[in-house]
Amino acid sequence: MFYISLLVIISAFITAIGFHTNSIFFWCIYFSLIPIFYIIDNKLNLRKRDFFYLGTLFGFIFMGYLHHWILSLVPFSTILSIFLLWFLYSLYLSLFYAFLFLSIRLFRHLFAIFPLWILFELIKSYGQFGNPHGNLGYSQAMNKYIVQLASIGSVYIVSLFILIINFLLYLIFKQIILFIKYKEFKKSQFNIQLLIFISLIAVITFWSHHRLMNDQLLQNNKIRIAIVQPNHSQSDKLNKNKWLQLKQDYLTMTNQVFSIKPDLIFWPETITPQLNYNNDVFKNKLFSLSKSLNCHLLFGTPFLKNKKFYNSIISISPNQPSQFYFKQKLIPFGEYWPAKSIFQFIGLKNIIPGSDYTAGTNNQLFTFNNIRLSGAICLESVYPHFFNASINKDNINLLFVVLNNAWFFNSAASQYHLNMSIFRAVETNRFLIQSANTGISAIIDNNGKVTHSLGLNQKGILQGYIYLIEKKSIFTSLF
């Protein structure tokens, strides 16, 4: 059992490396699951509880590594509480892999891994505590050819492709090892496996290349946008004495875009933790700014309505009333408390200080003439289904995300978030604007290419052209 456990540890670690922020590592995931296929193919005689243990071991190492950015929250709490948060959350996520491995053992067939793995990725991604981070497909965000598959079946079809490649490589290596050890070589079987492997990669690459080369963007649907990235530290944002200065910083930076005459300007999530729009003095400054620039401004802020607080996006326009979006998918224990009375009784507080929001119910639509935008706040954009309803219902032609990753300093959280935004753009066949306080702000085209970006911990203004696209992808048409 020791050697089997070691194989699982190696597999989990290499799989996690495939998600590394350095894109050269994404190839690792195409062979990282070979040890898992070996175990399933040769060790089905192990007990059910052994498979449950192996799944827990794989999941904890894999999820623990991918969620190490949680440890960046230590400055806002205590080392012990944040370590426990990381440990317990990683352990919770590992249970999905424990039941995945157990289910494969119950079906007792190598091919069971394909539908079951995708099924458990779906289950892990939905619900009140849903978390799609770690779905295999997300490792390919920087692979411009493979990511095109998301236009057909979201991140899940990319995950399936990764599983198939691992399986074919396992079969090929199995034949080679049998020849080396026992001089057994099934030439016809080997040739078929190798042909399927090469053909699959060739077909996907050719189709993706064809899709990229034949993408037609209408010039008359081109608009200019600007993103303000102020790079405000979270300690400054939590300091009430700094709020006036931070807001002035936004106003000053935005005035610098006057010469480029953008149609839309984006500010990030929660520009300050106070009720910025409810402040008449600041609100009047925003309207004056919008009129002087003759453009539309969208920004994130807490908002008070009917004695309830919302994490919101609000538009400011020179010639029409403000439009509002209230965040629908709140972060458990960060923006709201499940079973709040119980946690208050034992003395626990929100992870994010001073936040206790109500979930919104309104749609994400913002309209400015022919521009129809759908907005998401922070982690809402990591869910594949999030934008689909608004695209099908409101004919959305542009997506945007506002976020504040200042909580996580220099960790990998910002790059992970960008990778998921890339998938949202490809899935929906839409340009996507990501506006982040400390980075990474980006303009992502409908094929997942980051055309413009402003890196982590940089202060500046990102500007560029985007295209308004009406055509739906296969994914949004079907789902």
C-alpha cells in the first residue's frame, strides 16, 4: 500500500503543477494521471476503503496545493485560524475525490473514470459551496488550441480531453513496459492506440486552428474601453482615514483617459468599503466626470437598499439613469454566514472584516445604446453557467468582471482567476473585460487571447479596442 500511496502522491503533485502560473507547465497534466489509470487497471482487488483513502490522499494534496493562496489571509486574522481554514477546506474538497475513487472501484471498470470524473467535477462546481477550481480543463487556459474546445462544452470537455490523452498514453506505455519486461508486444494493438493518440491531437489542433483563422469581427462593432487599476493595498482599503484619498485617486486617474475618448470605463470591485454611491457628494463627482468624458463608468461598491447591504456594480452615464447589479453568488463565511447564529454563538467572525451582504436577484444586464453588458463580481465569474442565461435572454454582446484580489497579495489567486475568465470568453464567444484593483486587469478576446493586460501590483490605466459580438457559441446555444 505504501508504493500505491506514493504513486497517488506523485500523480496529485504533478497534476497540481499543471496549473502553475508559469504556462510552460500545462503539459504536465497530460501524463500526470497515468499512475491513477495504472492503479485502476491493476489494483481493483483493493478494498473499497483503500480506494476511499487513496482518493482522499490525491484530493487533499491536489486541492491543498491549488488553494495555498488562502494562507495569504493571515494578516487579516491569525495564523492558526487561517491554517485551519486552509486545512479543513482542502480536506472538504478532497472528499469529492474520495467518493470519485470509491465510485470507480464500485463500477470496477477502467472506462468508468471518464464519466465519473466529469460528473464529480460538475458536482464539485455547483451548490452553495461549489468550487470549480481544480477542474482539469482550467490548466489549459494558456493553450490557445485546446482552450477552443470550451466553445463546445465548457471546461468539462477540456477535462475529458485531458483524461483521454492520459488514458491513451497509459495504454502505450503499458505496451512498451510489457515488451521490455516480458518481450510481449501486440503490434496491431499498439499501432491502433498510437494512431488514435496522434489523430485525436491532429484533429483538435486542425479544428482549433481553423476556428481561430476564420473568426470574423465586424469593424462597425468596435468600441474603445479603459480599465483603471489603482493598486490600492487591502490595509489601505480597510483604513477609514484613507477612503477619501483612495476615491480621489480613482477620479485623478480616470481624468487621464480624456484624450483617448473611451466609450466605457471600468473600475474594480469595492473601490472603498463605504457606501460610495449613497454619498451624494461623491456621486455628483462621478456624474460630472462621466459628462466631462462623455462616457459610461461602471464600478463596484457596497450599496444600501431597504436596510440591506449589497455587493454591487453601478453604472454612471452622462445621459441616462444609473443601472445596478447586486451580486447573486456570495462567498460563504466571507460575504455571508451560513448558519450565522451558530457561528456567532461560538465566537467566530466573518473572514472578510465588515461584510455581511444580501444576495441579489436582479439580472446582470447593463445597456448603453447598442452595448449590452453582463457583469460579474469576483468569484461569480468562475462558474461556467453564470453568463449563459443573460446571453440567451438578453442577447449580451460583452462581458465584464470586477474584482479585488488585494486580499491575496502576490499569490497565484489572481492568475487562477484570469485563467477562468479566459474560459468564460471562449465558452460564450464574447470579449471579456477584467477589472482588478491590484491586478491582473485584462482584455480577453472571444478566442481566449489576452490582448491587453496590466500585471499584478501595478498601478495604471489599461486601454484598448473590443468588439461587440452577437453570434452565440455552441455551448451557449445548447446550455
